[in-house]
Amino acid sequence: MNRGDQSILQCLASVHSFTQEEELRRAEVARASRHEYAIMARRERGLPRFEALIDACHKRARPIVMTTFAMGAGMLPTALGFGADPSFRQPMAVVVIGGLVTSTLLSLLVIPVIFTYVDDFERKLRGVAHRFAGPSPRPSPPAVSTQGA
């Protein structure tokens, strides 16, 4: 292989790694937006917490799983040691695949549970604050001016 072919392969490899980084960024945005969607559904449509989480999971889980699968499938040949210089790229590919699997499991299973616990804690905290604050004072009616009449 001559120098020109090597530089073309290096250029293609850098484009390929940029695409993988971009896909990782998009997957993280999708994961974050799923939980924001659940919060928005509760506020705007008045859904109960459980229904809002189920609705968000139905709408956001498919793109998350598809992105994870596509990214893992793209990294699999590198993780198996195919291609140029596998000793350099193979460990990184294994770490990327492990991170994808871990973040997907965290996003689909652990984060909704944490969301539920935090929401319960927030409700209890509001109840305690409301109990200590007592009833809110009524605003006094506006003063009626008798000067102009």
C-alpha cells in the first residue's frame, strides 16, 4: 500500500469516528428527551406519573434501542479485531460497546425508577412544606379611592 492509499484510509477512518461520536451524542439526547417528555406529558396533558412514564417509554425506547444496536453493530468488526492495527482500536471498540449497553440499560431501566423515587420525595417534601407554611394568606382587596368621586 502506498502513502496515498494510507492517507485516504486515515481520512476515511477519521470521518467514520466522527460519525460514531455524532451517533453517541444523538443517542444521549434521545435518552434525555425521553424523561423530559414524561415530565411535559404530566404537566401539559395531566397524565398520572405511571402513564406518563409508559407513554414516554413507548415513544422513545425504539429510537434508543435502534441507535444502540446500529452503533454496536458498526463497532463489532473493530471489537473482533478485523481491519488495520486491531491492537490499537480493538480495546476502544470493546469499551464503546460496553458503554452503549450500560447506558441503554441505565436509561431504560434505572432512570425511570430513580425518576419515580425523586418524584415521591418531592411530593413528600411539598406536603411537609405545606403543613409548616399553613394556609396561604388571602390577598387584601384593592383599596378604593374616594378622592376622584
